Amino acid sequence: MADRWQHRTKIANSDEFLGALNQTIPEIGFVGGLRSFGKGACEMKGKTVSIADVGSYTTSGIADALADYHCPAGYSRLDLALAAAGNDLVNKSAPTALVIVSDGRHMGDDEVEAARALKSAFGDGFDIYAVLVGNDKKGRALLEEVVAAGGDGYLKGAEELSGADAMGQFVTDVFLYPDDDGDGVANHLDKCPNTPNGVKVDTVGCPLDTDGDGVPDYLDKCPGTPAGVKVDAKGCPIDSDGDGVADQFDKCPGTPAGVKVDAKGCPIDSDGDGVADYLDKCPGTPKGVPVDKVGCPVEGIEIIGDEWVVRGKVLFDTNKHAIKTEAKDVLSKIAAFLVKNKQYVVEIQGHTDSTGTASFNDPLSQRRAESVVEFLVGEGVSVGRLTAKGYGASDPIDSNDTADGRAKNRRVDFHPSER
């Protein structure tokens, strides 16, 4: 504690603190001792002295040791004192507190390493506390490092402990380990005081939160939540649209209240037409039938077996493969259905009436199929999902003996399949 200008003040403060500490510690079976370090009047430079050997603690015994000792000054070798204290405490298994009274000057890494070695040797039941005599900033910083290396203690200035209440609290923290909420973590270490009885806590007295969602285990109704998932006050993943599927899994967020959804949070579409049940005005539509935005079959489409046939619209003039204007509306609706329902691939089948020869009709039917493919692609359907094939006049759906029958036979059929 060498300080030529404040030497007597620091010594007096140290004596006063140690005396008050001794008078405050209760005689309840503690084991204790007192060790000095430094040079001082006894010219013991670089040495450490056991003033009171570790043994049964008595107030009078420590008072006598303090009265007889006159060498607390000089350049400090706290590292030697800490190493010697380790030998003093050998075979002592009870919880142990080591209190350093010093100005922290003329110290360095050796002291910090010595404190770390003590903590390593004695484990969780060992903590270092420090009382700073004087106001040297570097000394305070060094002692704070020593305290941190030595466990979960803390540093106080001697002047902070000059009152009876403050000293009483210090003695309680250091020697009596009060734990008001009974969680096993002393008050001065407890970052979460008033933890409910029986709740498991971590080393700083806070309730365990095993899944790290911010809701302690004892309140968490959904343990095991994956890291990073937002949860509500009960620890359950947030379900913003209230459909029963947490946001992290919901592929269709914003579903209206009350709408039934599947495991992915998307509204159920029982007939698989691409229009959810709650919007479907024509439930039960056969699989693969093109429907409009309300789930009803596109007007002008007739289902024959597993094919779609355009009805009521003449697609082509005789001997022509250009699509007639009147037929484009129904084809646009088919395109819209295919754009929305990408699971379908379609063979476009071109047909002719019996007018002309097979050598003419077969290529014509192919061109008609290709014209429809080109139109659908122009409406946004991927070309890779469409195949064009001409069948000539080989598959009429009406008589070729009448003009009306021949008009119906000049058509394109759609043969869908799921990929």
C-alpha cells in the first residue's frame, strides 16, 4: 500500500475496516485466518506473513492478531500472498471467501493469474472479494481483474463499507450467503430475484430457458421451439392468422379467420381445382377440369372421359389452322387454369373433318394443334408442359355428313395428366 502522501490515511482506513469487519462477523463456527503482504516497518519486502493461522474463528483472536501486527505497508506482492493462502486452505472443503484489503498498486498479471489458479484449485465453492483502500484508478482496475479471476465475488471501496448497515450487508454476502427466493443462488449473485419456489435456475439465479425462446421453462407451453422462431408469451410459435399452423411453417400466411387449412397452413381445396373450398362455388369439380376463379368449369368446355373438349365454339374454318376469334376467349380461360395449376401437362390433339385426303388432313390437324400450343404459350403457359399431336380425320365426334357435324369435328382436344 505504498503511497508517501497518503500512507497513514490508508493504513488507518485498513485498520478501521478490518476492525469493523472482525466485530461484524458472527461467531457461528467459521474457520478463518489473516495473512499480510508487503514490506513495511518489519523490512519484509516481497514476503507474506500469516498473522492468524487458519483455524476456528473468534473475534478476540483476530483482534489480537491485528493489534500485534505492524507491517502492512510497502510494495505489495499479492501474488505471493494468494499462493500462500492456497496452502493455508489445503484440505478445506467448505465454501470459502478470500477478502483482499489493498490499494491495488504495484500489481499486475501475476496477481490475476494467482487468483485464477486459486479458483481452479478450489472450484465453485471459492470466491474472492476485494476492499479498495484509497482511490487509485489503476489499483481499482487491477483488483477488479483479480476478483473476476477468483470467482463471483465483488469489489467495494473501504469508504462504502464505513457504515454499520453496509458492513452488515457485506458480511452477509461474503459469509452468510442469503438467498431470499430459495433458488440456490445468493442474493448478491442473483440476477433474477423473487424466482417462484421450485423453479430451476441457472448460475445467475434466472429461470432456465432451455430452448432459448425468451420464455422460461416453467412458463413455456411449447418447449423445444427451434432457435430463432418468434413465440408468444406462453413460448409457443406465433400463428399470426390463427389458422393453427405456426408462422414458421405457414405457406399461406394471412388466411381469413375460420377457414380450414391443411398442414402447411393453406386453405383446403377438396376437389383440387385450384380454388379453395371457402371460395369454390362449384365444389366437387372432377379432377383436372379447367375452372374459373370461383371454381366452376370454364364455359364452353365439355369433359369426355379424361379429355377436355371445346364445345359451342368453332375453332377453325374448313382447311384452315388459324384459330377463330370467337374461340380465343375459352382458350384464354384454359390457359389461365394451366398457369395456376402447374401440376398438369397437356397433350393438344388436333382433328379435322373428313373433307380432303388423309395426306392433307393429317398435317392440317398437326398445325391446328400447334396453333393452340402457340396461343397457350402466349398466354403464359410453359411450352415444356404442352405437346402438339395431329390425328387427322381419324377420330370424329359427330357425323361428317352434315355441315354442323363437320364443324364440330374441326377441333382440338386436351388430354391432361399430372406430372
